[in-house]
Amino acid sequence: VFISAKFGQRVQQVLETALLVVAERQKRVPTAALNKTLRDAVASHPPASKPGKWLKFFYATQADVSPPTFIVFMNDPTQIHFSYRRYLENKLREQFGFTGTAIRMSFRGRDEGR
């Protein structure tokens, strides 16, 4: 947002944008909607994997807000490529917004954290 304090241009828009970012940062996504988005994203663009070692996504959940933190459970989290991580993040932004805030994504094996 370009502003000019000298001329008072779009000064109010800065506050509105800041309030929007705060609201987006506090957003909580239902697990069912998150898993549907993940399933659709993987179906439309499957991740690259090594021959004989397919990547399987089991489910995802939102662990925290401010910043929004998502945990994705899968069979082999060491094989996820940074570009696929970015692809999934972009799909989350496309579906749920998160304007102006960082999104954290953690990929874990099915048995990690138990």
C-alpha cells in the first residue's frame, strides 16, 4: 500500500490493511476443509517421488494460529521437495486467504509425536 502522510493519501487504508492482516493471522481452518484442500491439491499435482517410493499424505491439521501453523502427516517427510511445500502453501492461501501473514508447514511421519 503506497501512502503519503504529507498529503494524507491512503493513510486510512494502512489501518484497514493492518486489521485485515491481524484477522487473517488469527484464522483457524477446520480440519475437514484443510484435508479436502490437501487431497485436491495432491490429486491435481502429485508430488515427485523416487521410483518405488510413493509419497502418501495421510492428513493435516492446524496446530497453532499467529502465525498459522499446519502439520501434515505423511509416510516419508524427508522426501518432500521445497517446491512442493511452496505449492501446498500457495494452495492454502488460494483456498483460505492468509493475506499478509507467514504460513508455517511441518511435515511429519505418521508415528512422530506419539
